[in-house]
Amino acid sequence: MAKKPKIRELLDESSCAHNQTRKAACNVPKPGATTGGCAFEGAQISLFPYADAAHLVHGPMTCLGSSWETRATGTSYAGRDLTQVGFTTDVTINDVVFGGEGKVAEAIDYIMERYRPEAVFVYATCVTALIGDDIDAVCKQASERHGVPMIPVHAPGFVGSKNLGSRLGGEAVLTHLIGTAEPETSTPFDINLIGEYNVTGDMWQYSPLLEELGIRILSTLSGDGRVAAIRTAHRARLNVLVCAKSLVSLTRKMEERFGIPSISLSFYGKRDTSNGLRTIAAALGDADLVARTERLIAREEESLEQRLAPYREFFRGKKAVLNTGGNKTWSIAAALQDLGIEVVATAVKKATEDDRAKAREYLGEKGVLMMNPGAEQAKLIDETGADLLLAGGRSLYTAIKKGIAFADVNQEKKKSYGAYNGLLNLAEDLKNALENPVFKNVARRAPWES
């Protein structure tokens, strides 16, 4: 039976450059650090886009309520999208006393009888991890019973942050799925997309470009993903880590185990999209592919510049404050700069050391990296004369108080901002926000107020 992932090993990631110099783990959890999102949530974020798998939460009903249907992760799956169905064992006090393993087995049988998924992910939560339910044994028996992969995910909330939970989700896939099946065909240009969750269809913005170049996406972890495809991921020629540095452990282990090299890139904005396509072509090592890629980039950039011209004049002199997390601290900043908007500050509290370094690179020495954005962003808006705040929904009220425009760029956003066409979507949304009079009007005092 596979061993449980060791938290200490995942925290001390050897492929992280900062660990090499600091001799310390990145993002070591501290007391209270899980308040902004726990490891359980991070694991589900990494795995939920598998629409042909059932996601069974072994814990109290509240754990399901706080995690189910959290992101608009688009799928082209023709069958029933099981990310829209919540499954839980609904652990009660009796289960805490007598054990809840029987409930897990019953729930799996129920799911298989009625939904017939390609796999079942079973998530441990704080309560069931503390009482010691052996979900590994239950999953092994259920897999033999049904002939379908049953994957235990050991990411109870108390072990750490969302970042760590994403790594634990990657460990579960590597241990129980990757390398368990062979693809029907292989090509010299097969790649895996790692860390692409296809939120609002971001992946669909650039995957047609890859397809045009003859680059095949063999599997994804996990946007618009399929269980059968991820089982064959060990036959890819290249792993492409799309923004999400939390899965760097997975790509390192796949290189050690299967000899698959990896690259890290972003598909936000014009510069990063073009550089991303170039990097993939160069890594695959085919001269003709590199030449075709350059021609495609030239065509797409010329078309994009023509369509962006009216927006560039509008955004001239505009300043923005960015309050988001993870890779978006720098990838969204890059897209804003491509539009001619100066990014004066970005939040890095929920970013890895690598992400913070990238944010500093993009913003320069004058840019502010906010470690406590809740307290800093309002003051920075006043000091810098920012015109725009891009953040999650909770920061809307800061923009209203300061009378500046606001745009939601977190997972609750409704449009894709990925690749070339996504940059146009972003430009249109920001122009509309800046022209919207409501932000200035709601900040004004009423006529009868002094």
C-alpha cells in the first residue's frame, strides 16, 4: 500500500531555489495561518476540475459547504459534470466515537451505483484525520470491488495552507494515477499542463494556438482534465508548469521518475503569452516548430496591437493597485503593464518566495510588495494616486470608500483574461470600470452632509 505523503518533505522542496540558499522550507505553516484557506481547500482546488471523477469529502457537512463549487473551472466533458455534485460522508459525533470508515465504503458504493465516475477522490478532513480513519484501506478495497481508481487525499486542513494542500493533491495523483495506463498514440510534441485549472476558460484561450502548432496536450492537472488522460501523463515529452508554483514538487518527481523535463511560464498578457509559446517550442527542441511558433507569434501580436490601440491611449497615465494571491501577484501585473497601466503595488502575502521574486522583477524597485494588503491598500491608494484597484470581492468596499474604479480578478471573475484574446477582455473590463461613474458617486457626501 502506498505511504502517506510526508509533510516535512513537501515543505522542504529541493527544486526551490530559495530553499537552496535559506536552508529552510518555503511557506512553513504557522499557528492561525490556515485562516485564509486550508490545505483541504488547496487539494480540492487542484483536483476538482476533473469533471469525470467524483469528489467525496470524508468529514462534517460544513467541510463540503465551504469547498464545493468554489471556482468556475470550465470543462468540455460530454457526460455529467460531477464538480457540480457535492458528495460527503457527513461525519457525526457517533462516527467520531465509533469510526467513520464504514460510511466511506457505503458512500463509494452509492456513488459508483448511481454515477459511475472514472475515479473517486476521497478527501480526509481535520476531524477524520484526528480520529484516525484509514481511508487508504477503504479506497484499496473499494478499487478492487469496482475496478475503478479510488484515490485517498491526505490534506486535512490543520496541516497547513492552500499552497501545501495543492502539493498534497499532486502527490495523490502521482501516487495513484500517473503511470497506470498507456496512451493509444504518442507524438514528438506531447506535453502536460500542470497547475492550469482553466478558471473561466483560461486554457481554452491558448490551447488552440498549441494545437495549430502541432503541440498536443496529453493531459492536464487539472483544468478540463480527464482521469484517463492523467493516467498516461508519464509519456509526455515535457511538463509545462502554468503559473502554479505549488506543484513544483510534482514536476520534479516526474522528472526523477519518468525523465520528463519541465518549464515554468505564464499565459497572462502579450509578453508572457509570446514568451510561453517560444519557451515550449524551444524545450521540445525542433527547429521547424520554433520557426512556425515565431510566425504564429508575429501574426497574433500584430492582430492584438491593432485591436489594443484604442485602449492604450485611454490607459495612458493610469495607475493600479493589485491585491490578489499566488502567481497572479505578478502575472496579472504583467498583463496590466502590457496595457500601459503602471502597477504601483501588488499583494504578496499569499505568494511563494519565487512569486515574490517575480513580482519584484515586474514592478521594479519602486513598486510596493504588500505583506498586509488589508491594512496597506487604502493608504497606498492615497499615496500613489491610484485610479484602479484589482482584487477579490472583499476589497470592493475599499475602492468604494476611495472613489476609484474596481475590477474583480480572483476566481470569482466571469471572463477569461488568459493569452492574447484574454488581454482584450481585461482591457474592455478595465475601461468599463474606469468609465463607470458609480465608484466616484458612491464616495461623495450627500448634499445635506457638511
